[in-house]
Amino acid sequence: MRPMRDALRLRRAGDGPARVVLTLLALGTTVVAWGTLVLHAYGWTPQWLLIAAALAHFAMWAAPVALVLAVLVRRWLLTALAVLATVLVLTVQLPPTIADTAPRGRTVRVLQANLRVGHADPAGLVRLVREQRADLLATEELTTAEARRLVAAGLSRSLPYHYLRPLPDGGSGSGIWSRWPLSGTQDVPGFWLGTVRARVAAPGGPLTFLAVHLTPPWPFPERRWLAEVPRLRTLLRAQPVDGPVLAAGDYNATVDHAQFRGLLADGYGDAAQQAGEGYLPSYPADRWYGPVIGIDHVLLRDATGTAARTLDLPNSDHRALLADVALH
């Protein structure tokens, strides 16, 4: 009877091959967790590391898996490393899920839309603007033909004021659409895919609105993106201080890129993080597995995001990003 009981008894994690396998898994997940934390922490410049950093958000969660495995096999050094990694992951990931306190007062609703080189469905975008009652719209990859289709679909009836810099083809066209009059419009130099700016005569006082599009670090040479991020920070810092600044666009960067987080300085914040919405994947939206990385953002100064979410934009490879913004 005793040999039978021994045979039926479950093998403990500390016995033989099982412990070896679990130890290797614990070691591997610990290495992954620490590797992604390092990717998050530093402003790496090689293209392959920039791509890896874009996916760091998901790989970081190897840390609690490593912790469970290390405890099971009673590898206490690994356990200590996994505990520290888990604490650091929570430090990185939890703050964006905690909403900031927004002042009461006037609010605006901002919609960000990448149009996939003019292929996005114009009627779908107009429907989003109407249903969501957007006050400001930033569009990237705006072609000349797409601009005509948007006007024909009725976008100007909802947002009658606009400043457009479309191109016949390619992804370098941009545009601003507004419920209120615009002034001081500008096609900002130094951005290969186009960035435009305008002053908006919003009720209660003017604000500055930008439609931003940074060159992706892949498949294009990463040097363009690396040059444009600090150029954008200089641009944001130079905006007028006599009113809020809202910069919506396709930054081709996630919050795990240290270079992007460098933009969250000089009083700027990310609307989705301020609203406590955490990580909002927006790209690629045209794949069966859905969007994976969050590269569309609304950055704010003298304003606070109170709500944010992504919305389906037919025929685009991005989801649209909608943000409610309380102006200070």
C-alpha cells in the first residue's frame, strides 16, 4: 500500500526535473521583467531597442509570474529579484490608472484621428464627430482627396472652422478642425510628416491646439524620430502661456519610450493618464488581433484630462482617441 500511496502522491516542486523546469521558467521571466524595466527607464536610440520598448508594457507583467514561480521552487535570491521587479512594475503601471483631480469649469472634447493616408471612411469620422460632440479634431495622413470627401460628408457642418495642409498623396498631410474660430494658423517646420498649429477662440478664453505627427522610428530611419521628439518638446515649451495648450496626434511613441515621457515636462501631461484610463492601445487597428500599442496621445498644459477612450475609425489602421479636457 505504501508504494502505491507514494506513486499517487503529487511530486513537489522541489523534487527532480519539475524543480529544474520551474527554476528555469522563474529565471527566464525574471530576466524578461528586468529587461523591459531597463527598456522603459532609458532613452535607447538603436532602432531594434525602440521597437522592443514599444512592447515593454506587456512584457513587464512577467514580473509577478516570476515571483510566483520563484516562491514555488523556493529560490530565494530569484524571489527577491522578482519581488523588486514586481514593485517597480507596479510603480510604473499603477499611476496612469489613478485619475488626477480636475478643476471644475469649462471643458472641451478633443478627437484625434490618423486617416491612413486618406483611406479612412469620411462618413465614419463625421459620425464620430457628431455622436461624440467633438469640439476639436486633429487629423494626420490627410490627403487632398480625403479633405474633399470629409467636407462633402458634412464635417464642416459640425466643425465649421479648419486649417488644412493636405497633400495629394503620402502621409504628410495634417489638419485642424474646430467648432470655434481659428487664428495664428501655422504649418510648423521641421516635422517630416507634418505638424500644424492654431489659436482657438474657445468660449471663456483662447487656447492653442496642435495636430502632431512624428515620423515613426520604424520602418523609417530612427534618426528622424530621435530628432523630432526634442524638436517637439522645444515647440511645446514655446507655446503661449496665456491659455491652455492641447497637442493631439500620432506620436509614434508609447509611454514606455523615455523620449516620449520627456515631453511630459514643462507642465504637460497625457490626457489618458490624467483621466486614470491607463494604457490605451490604438495601433494597429486593422489586424485580426486588434491594436497592441498606444501611440496616439493628447498632451495638455494648463488643462486636465477627465476621460479618454479609443473608438473605431473604419478603414484606418489606428483607432481614434477621444479625450474630455477640463481647462484651467
